[in-house]
Amino acid sequence: MRTVFADRGAWFDWAGRDVRYALRQLRRNPAFSAVAIATLALSIGGIAAIFSVFDAILLRPLPYADADRLVMVWDDMSKSEGDATFFSTPAEWIEWRRLNTVFIDLACSQPATAMLSGDGEPEEARARKVTWNLWSVLGVQPAFGRAFTEEEDDTGARVVMMSHGLWQRRFGGAADIVGRRISVNDDTY
């Protein structure tokens, strides 16, 4: 019967022989070795990149209060109109919110585009039309200023909230941005 130390010694001996053999093969055929090493490096890099995206999108929690309790609801019109996802109309959202007995609250968000002009070159920015209560549903507050109110939403007041990136890039991080008038889609907000 062998001891544990003898088995470990044998393993290190086998590993040493394998390493010496691999080094001899690398010297004997350097072109093949370079291709094999490059293939391994690209494969490992690709897998690391895929995992980074997977981790950021699926594994890490969203940066919102009670992120595990957030859900997204949309209309599935694929059987009747062909579009798989269809954003609800304001009237539907009002009814969903009025008849809601399941969720704490419902907020509505629709994709939009915004053409910024006035200060500098015109710039197209990704935007979203949102209801006044989106910020409370997400459990977030703006870094500067305030979120818009239900009254402003009901009256169609032209109020804009912008991302930190847009504030830095387009307005140079100006401290007086709150309350300032900007031109969006040729309208003053």
C-alpha cells in the first residue's frame, strides 16, 4: 500500500514529464504552437467577453429599489397585427392602473427620439416618454432638480429629465441646468 506522499510525488513527476514534453514540442514546431496559443487566447477572450455581458444583463440585480419585484407588461399583438410587442396607449395605462389589484403601482414608458438643438450642433438622442410616477415605481430620484408631477403629466407640461451622460456631454455639466430652457424637436422645454 502506498502512502499519500508517494502518490503526490508520482503526480508531480508525471506533471513534470508532461511539461518537458510540451516544451520540446513547442520548440520542434513553433508555427503550430503559435496558432494553438492564438486560438486559445481568442477563445478565452471571447468567453470572458460573453460572460461579462451575461453577468451585467442577467446576473447582477438592476440598480433599483426592490428590483426583484419589478415586472414589465406589454401587449402581444403578434396574432392580430404582426408586431410581437406593442406599447400600451395612455388610455389603456389609465385603465390598467385604475383596475390594478396585483401591483403596488404601474408606470408607463414608450420609446421616442429627441432632436436637441439650440445649444451647439443639432443632436439626435434616444429618449423615452414616461408617466409621472415612473421614478417612484423604480424607487429613484434625480441627482438634481425633481421628478415631474402628476399635474404636469395631466396638463402636458413640457418637462425634461436628462441622463448624466447627456448633461455632461451636451451641457458641460452646467450647474444651472435645472430650470433652463432647451429645444427638443423644435419645441421649448
